[in-house]
Amino acid sequence: MTLSFKNPLMKTLKTCAFVAVIPLANAYSQTLTSAVFSDSDITIYEESSPAVLTLNNSLDPVLALQGTANAAGGNVELFATSDFAPYADSSEGSIFAAATPTVLTAGFSDASSVTVSALSGQDWFVDSENSYNTAFGVDNLANQWFGDFLAAMTEQSGGAATTFIAGNEEALFEQFRDNGGFAQLSDPNVSFIDTSDSFVNVGLGGFIDATPRVAGLLNVNAFLLGQFFPNGIQVSEVAKVNGQEVYSFQAVDSGVVLNDGVDSYSGTYLVTVPEPSSALLLCLAGLGGLTRRKR
């Protein structure tokens, strides 16, 4: 049976937040001065020696958030327990559905702040009708992300991945969901937060090559999957920055690695959203443009 894949559109407000590609003002980066968390479900990693990360939950998190894309230094993991088995169940009424994700509020030297949040089942599976729906093909973030993920896999494989994607989209989505894939994407490791040129830039630590992780979540053989991706698979975890869900499928070498046997945090994924004032101006400008075209 051939399956048709529906890739739902982002909601209007979300699309508006992604419009910005050109700075609106000559802003400059501010110094990070504070990092406050909504709960204690965090893990802090520090660069204890050049290029080597170690766990250190006693480290001042501000010091762990001073990196750059190619020199990420430490990072702070939000909602660290989401990788645990109880969260794999994403059904309505599950622990993951009812979870309250960890929120980081980062303060800067100009008294501005940025929030970076982990995700819960509510973020992933509430659809446009405000119903909690874990099915394939509905209008929610889980389906939006998964459609983008399959498109990225196709591109990263040079088209070869269509061999196993085409006609299997629903089955792949269900495997990923039932193996706890969405929960495992919900605990972003934040390496740095930078505000410049009317944008908020956040570095997310992840795998420079996520092929083994993806293979496990899709329940396929990692070696065979790797044959389709000679340059590896790149996919970030997902965060909410100032309320906007963000993710990336393109990494750079982070310059650090955790010696955990799987080279965690070897890649940096840069995600960007407009600062709140810039986002509002862009939305108003976009709405004004629409109004003018209707005249």
C-alpha cells in the first residue's frame, strides 16, 4: 500500500517568527551575566581540558555558556531526564505528555533576557484543533519536524534515502515516535546564547554524525543506514527560544567531545530567531504588505 505523506504547514505566528534573515538594526552582542533555571533537571558539562568535556554540575552555568560554534566549550542540558525510559511513551496522559519542561532564562548586561526551553509532549503533539494527537499526518510540531527531517535525510544522502523513505513515511514516523524519539529530542544542550544584529543565536550541542542515534530510533541497522549517508546524518535536538520552536539539520565541528564512547557534543547546531522587538516589526511589516496587496 502506497502512503501519501502530509507535511503540515507551520502556523501563521510561527512562520512570522522565521521571516527574519536581514538585521534590522546595528545592535551589538551583550555579555551573558546570569543563567536561571525553572527547576533542577539540568546537567552541566565543562571543558575540563582542551577539547574534552566532563560532567560538572557544580560549575557556574554562566561559565558553561561562553562558547562559540567551533569552540563550544561546555554546555547545559535542559530536561535531562527526558532520555529516561518512562518518557518514551508519548501517548496522551503519559509522563511525557504531562511534563513541565525546564526553562533557562539568560540575563545580559543590558538588562535584556532570553528564554531557552526544553519541550514536552504538549509542545510536540497538540494540533491546530488544540487536541493532543500522536498520529501521523496531523497538523502539529511532531509532523512538521518529521517532514523536515525526512527532507533533510533525502538531501544529506544525495537522494539515496528515498529508497527506504518513499512509501514508508507513516511507518518511519511511528517507529520514531514509539522508540521515544520525540522525548530524546526534547532535552537541548545549550552551548552559548548570543544577541547581535537583532537576532538571538543559540548554539545547540549534538552529534556531528547522528547516524547511530537515528538508526536506533528508526529501528534500522546502523551500518546499512550509513551506506546511504557517506558524510553522516546531522540533526539537532529541539528547543524553544523565546517561545519559538527551533532546530537544525546542519552542524559544524564543535571543537570538543565528551568521552562517553559515542562522541557526544562533537557538533554545534546554530539556531536563530529575531529578538522580540524585531520579530514584532517583521510581523507588522508582513501584515502591512499583505494589506497593501489586497487593495
